[in-house]
Amino acid sequence: MNTKKLQALISTVSGHEFFLEKKFSVGGGCINEAWHVSGSGYDYFVKLNQAAGIDMFQAEFDGLKEMFQTNTIKVPQPLLCDLLDDQACLVMYYIPLQGSGNIAEMGRQLAQMHQHTSERFGWHRDNTIGSTPQKNNWTDDWVTFWHDQRFGFQLQLAASKGIGRQVETQGEKLMSRLEVFFQSYQPEASLLHGDLWSGNAGFDAQGTPVIFDPAVYFGDHEADLAMTELFGGFGADFFDGYQDVLPIDDGYAVRKKLYNLYHILNHFNLFGGAYGVQAGKMIDQLLAEC
């Protein structure tokens, strides 16, 4: 980390002089190097990666800004995205997190963010889900968007990584039947976090809900809800709070598996192993609903 350049960038963008006094390595991520830096009465969270990662950081910067501007659920306010010599750098204001808080309020505030909508599905730029490219071309029809830029994209990538002909064939069959899941349900294009598992949510020192590390786009609000159930659910109180603001359609009970299939395929593409078997089982279960 080029400390002098980081100090200069923060000072210029924030409008106040910043002199780094302390820095602490922050664990938990597998893609980026992360630091909590403090000085001059301010605290920042700094992500670092190779210079080639600047587009990924710029997309995260834009996503945090888009969510922050809704003034609904708390997110880290992004400050800058730039290069520190041979490193890409993303800086945001630091939020100390604790283990517990008002989970029902998290549900209510997420629903309020989902009420910010677009006329089309997608986003103004591509981003990443983990380190996998995530396409966000503006699309008028949700089923087409999910077919081409979510499920279809991940399935094709999984085929190239050896998921197996059986899963590939069944997956193609499921893609041809996607409209079945939307015969009586037409979602709005809601502003989504996009990667909302429990590791990307928490509470600040006052117990206020916070979400971070987004993969933002405009899509069906159920896609965010589904991921909250994927790797350890947020619990019944979260869903009760959510439904205080937005109702959840009965068909969600089936569609959530379709939405989470995207993430399981992505995990296969990133890590391999048993995620391929899990994806195959999910595809078969969804085909049984068609």
C-alpha cells in the first residue's frame, strides 16, 4: 500500500487533510486485500487488488452509491476508486460492525430499497458476482434477462468447466421452460443488492442494519430474498419485517430455488466440487415443477 498516495487521494476527495496513523488488516474476504485505516479523526475501509481489478472496484463503487442514495438501508458510503501505483483501490467510510441487531428492521429497510425501481431490468454497467463477470444489459423482459444473463450465462460457463453433460442437458431443458414459473407473476425491476447472503449483512454499533459488498442490478426483488435463505437464513423475523412493507407472492416458494441456482452454479464455477452435484439436484427439482 502506497500510504502517501492514499493519504493524498483521501485528502483531495474528502476535502479534509488525512494523515494515516493506524492501519489494521481485515480478514474474511477471498478476493481482495482489505484494511481499516484511521487518522485525523476519520476511519476508512480500504480494499486493494491488482490494477486490473479497477473495473470491478468501480462497479462496486457505483453500486454502493446507488444503494446509498436511496436513503433506505445503511450501506458504507463510498469515497473514491483509483489506482495506488500498481494496485486498484476502493475507499469507503468505515462502519464498525457487531453481531446482533434488529433483523426485522433489516427486512423492512431492504423492502424500502426494493421500492426503488427502473422501467427495465439490468443496470448501466456490468459488474461481478464474486470474481465471476455478471452481465447487466438493459432488457425489457425479466424472463429473457434471467435466461440470457443469469442462468444461461452460468450454465454455459459451468459446461466449459466440466459440470457434466447430464447437468448441462437438464439445465438447457429448464431454460426452455422458464416462462412456466412466471405465468401469474410479473415482477417489477427493483434495485437489488445482488449478493445478499449473511456474510454481506450485519449491524453497526447501535444495532442498525448494514449491507455491503453488493453486485447491484435492477431485477425481481425475490432474487435478493432467495439468497438470504441460501447460506443460513436471516430468519422469520426478517421476512415478517419485509412483508410489513412489500408482500411476497405465493410462487416465491418455488422461484427461490431458481434464483439460488444461479449462485450455486456460480460457486461451482468458482470452486468446483460438490456444487455441481447440488446444481444438478436443484435443476431436477425445478423441472419437476414444470
